Amino acid sequence: MDTGTHIVMGVALGGIATLDPAVQSDPALFNAVLVGTIVGSHAPDFDTVLKLKNNATYIRHHRGVTHSLPAVIMWGILISSIIHLFVPQVEFFNLWLWTALAVILHVFVDIFNAYGTQAYRPFTNKWVAHGFINTFDPYIFILHIAGICVWALGANPGYTWLIIYSVIFLYYIKRYLDKREIVKKVKSYFPETEKIATSPTIKQNYWRVAITTKSKFYVGAVENGHIEIVDEFIKKPLPETEIMNKALTDKNISAFLSFSPVYRWEINDYDDFTEVRFIDLRYRSKGYYPFVAVVQISDNMNIISSYTGWIFSEKKLQSKLYVEESPV
């Protein structure tokens, strides 16, 4: 989920914690728990700081080790221990319990969007992305804002948030059933389907889909249950060539391939270099594929420039690649 939603979820969990008799009877513990749930609900995304280094490092590690099983345990202990240093008189177990639940909730909700997490590390590095809740879901966010307002007006926070989370639970079931229906329809149209990547949008009735069959990739949209294919590409294995092998050694290309499960590639020759481009097919928007990895390789097989990340125009991409292209 996005940062704002994670934070309001931390506030919500702090409200639910008032159902704990120890928290309810101790204002100091309640305040400590509220801080713990807010910080804990955002802690796994502290790896956003990796953007300061470069995109390749960020893409390779974001929602990776910081969302893993060992990290979930570590975050809860670390955050509650730091808070306990400032309020040593409060019950540590209850503080740790609610802080840890906030961290767990963060990682749990992240597995349902298209980006996903490596939540099962160290047992597997597989990305878990169920793809039926948008990274920012306005309905979920608005429900949380409404809950905060009702709480501020004097409603019982514990029961208020239990009601809201019951509604959200039913909403998750509804979105899961929506996705299941889409998958069923896609498979009826393309019996040879091997994989379907779904990406919900902020519109309830509009989804993006990337379909992998034995021979092709199909990119499309599903609106009101109707599937429209807007692009199709022949599925080609990576060639065993010198230029491709060199491209695969680049850190930006490597980071992209470690994350993207559905992509196509292309090789373009220019006067002074060859460009190898990888394009993620899951996020097509307004006719453009914004998540890419590009490497430019000179004629003597040196990497001149490379980039990976989210780019929404070719002009912007070229500004990241300092070599001016001159088509043959």
C-alpha cells in the first residue's frame, strides 16, 4: 500500500488496541502503543532510503529483506524497545505485541497488490503479488479517514475500528472474487494461458492485465467484465549473443529482471552503440509502458549508460541516458 494508507492503518490498530484491558487502563501505555503502531505500520518501507543510492538498488531490495519473516520479527522488537526506553514504566509485552501486529499488518496488506513483496524470505525469494488491491485504494483510505474522524468525535475506538475492518475484510473478498472472474474469462479466451498478471486501478470496474501464453504476450484491459486486448507480442527467449550477455551483466538490467515476471525485450542498433531494452508489460498506461530497463553498449562492448525505473515519456528516458541516439 501507499505510505498514507499504511500510516492510517497504524492509527486504526492503535484504536483497536484500546480493547486490550492493559492498554485501556493505562494512558501512558496507550500513547506508547499508538506511537508503536504508527511507526511499525510504516517501518518495513524505511528501505525507501535506498532510492538515494540508485534505482537499481532500490528496485532489487524494496519490499525485499525489510518485508521478510526475520525482518518482521526484528522491526517489532526494535521499535518497541526504543519506545520503552522513553517510557520504561509501561508494560513491555503489550507494547511489543501491538507494535509487532502493526508490522505484520503492513507486510500482509502489501501482498495483495500488483507490486507485491518477498514476504516468505528466507525460505524463498519469490515475489508474492496477488494483484487484486490497488497500491492506493481510495475506498480503504476513505474508510480509515472516516474512522479517525468518528474517533475524534468521541466514538469508542475499539468497536469503531472493528466495524470498519469488518467492512474492509468483506471488500477484500469482493475484490478477490472480481479478480477470480477476470482470470476465468481470460482463460476461456486464451486456453493456452500460462500466467495472468492483474493490476487493479482506482476504478472499481477497470483492471489492467498482462497475459502469458506459450507463444505470445497479450496486454489488455478489463472494463465492466469486457476484455480488450490492446497489444500482443511474440514470446521470444533471450538470445545467446555477445551483446545480450553483456547487457545481463549491467546492474540496472539485473535489478529489473530480478523483479519483473512479465516483460519483453528489444535490441536497437545506432551509429555508435547498441541499445538493449527490457519493458515490463504489467503497467501499461495511456499507451505507454512506464517501467523499463535500458542499457547502451558501445561497439567495443563497453557499457556506456544504463537506467531502470519508472519513466512516462521517451524524452524523459533519454534525459536519463546521457548518450544522444542517432538511428542507423
